[in-house]
Amino acid sequence: MERFAQLLDDLDDLIAMVGLLGERIRNFTFSLVLGSIALAVQIGGVLLALAHPPLALATALLLFVSLLYRAVTSPRLEIA
């Protein structure tokens, strides 16, 4: 009976190890997708600026105004 309990414990450790490895793979995949999206947005911005400079300027101004609005209206972090 003791061997059976030890076998179940080893099986539980194996399943937990697979779960932790899956979490690392998920985090790596998420980082890879996020980096690819960030690079695609930057390349798209450069291509837009080369093709249609006024449209790129308008987009940049809209993004800047929305960032400024968020910075002004968001609650401040107070350092205690």
C-alpha cells in the first residue's frame, strides 16, 4: 500500500511539473505575440508617415491628446 501511495505522489509531482512548464511556454508565447504586435504597429506608423504624412500627423496628434487627457484625469499615485 505504501508503494501505491508513493506512486500516486510521484504522478502528482509529474502533473504539477507539466503545468509549470506549460505556464512558462504560455508566458513566452504571450511575450512573443506582444513583441510582434508592437513591432508591427511601429512599422505601420513609419509606412503611414512615408505614404501620407498629414494622416500620420493627425493620428499622432489624436494619440497625444488622448494620452494627455488620460494623464490629467487619472487619479494620482500618492507616495506614503
